Amino acid sequence: MRLEPPERTREYRNHHLDSTRWDQFVPRDDDIFVSTAYKAGTTWTQRILAALILGPGPLRARLSEISPWIDARFVGPVQPILDRLEAQRHRRFMKSHLAADGLRFFPQAKYIVVGRDTRDVFMSLFNHYSSYTDRMYKLFNDLDRPGPEFPRCPSTPGELWPQWVSEGWFEWERDGWPYWSHHHHLSTWWEVRALRNILFVHFGDLKADPGSEMRRIAQFCDIDIREDDHPPVGRTLRIGGSHANGD
């Protein structure tokens, strides 16, 4: 366990990721970042923050616009995304799938790292992967793609599992093919878990006691919950069912 802040020592660039998209990001002192490898409750946690910061009602825009995934290379140029973030006047909360050795770290910001059982992550990932359309494969494998082509999904989980659990896409990873490593991601953040601006949340805890977890997240982010604004807290967490597939 380290007490020093993590350093960005690696560049993550492939069919999905581009960690260099954070280079031009201008932080604010109260920014909140949600970091998961994938399929571990990313969107669910973002929706919790949306309810805490913006209120429990319907969102005025898509969650992906309010809380963008900045390191996603396939969504188009990053500058329009950064411009929209700069124009936001509410407290900002953003998503990243980068390990701690690939994400810029801001000591004044808050980081929420969400974990999940490896087996559940894999099954959720397979369901996600197997539903990609031809259009998505074209986005992932465009002419500007760094590195090898993103392959088509195997037909069964049993075909994907051996490679996913024992082969990395990046040379410093040992699993996660053809995406990136669930285990490396968590281990890099776990090393710096003693830092006061990092909070670990587990998908299982969110399912078991959503109200308590929402309060824990609010306390970590220095957000006061008015119970009359969130009646009941547990139901507020489940707006839209965004936790159903684990992302």
C-alpha cells in the first residue's frame, strides 16, 4: 500500500482506449471521477452521482453527455467533449476505464473505483461484446486505430474465457484480451487505496444495500442528502435500471 499519489507511467491506446485524450483536460477542484475496468457498475455509479448532484428527477440530457467517457477513442474528437464539460456549471463527474498508471491524477479531485467479482464481470462483458453491431466494429477498427484490429466476438463464453482470463492486450497485462485487464486496473488503484480522495465501492454491496452505499458515496463526495429529496434512497438508486448489465 502506497501513500504517494499514482503516476501516469503508461499509455493505453487500442481500438477502444486512448489515454492521451486526457492531456488537454482542465480539472476543477471538486471534480469526481468514476473508474472501473468495465462491466462493474460504471453507469450505475454515474447515475447515483447524477441523482446526488442534479437531483432525483429525469436527466436533462443523456448520461453519456453529462458524464462522458473521455478515454473512449471511438466516440469522435475529444475537444467538443471537453468544451461541453467546461461549459457545465454544476459539479462535474466523469467516467474512465483507465488503470491508475494511465490516468492523470489530481490530488484535489475525488476518485470512486468500482469493483466486481471477476466471473460476473466476464459474463456481463460477453453479453455486451456479443451484441456489437457491424457499425460498432467499423468504429473500433477505423483507419486511425492504434494497434491490431479488434476481433469479432467468439460464439460462446467458453471460447472467450481462456484468452480473456490468461492473455493481455497490452504487454504489461496478463488478462483481459481483447479489451484490457480487469485485474490490473483494480490492482493499480488498490495500491493507493490509503489516499483520502479514493473510495472503493463493490457492485455486490450496491446490490445488497443500495441506500447505505449511496450515503457512503455522498459522504465521500461531501454531498449532503436531504431525505425528502431522495425518498426512499434505495429506489432513487435504481432509476432507469442502469445497473442491470453491470456497466
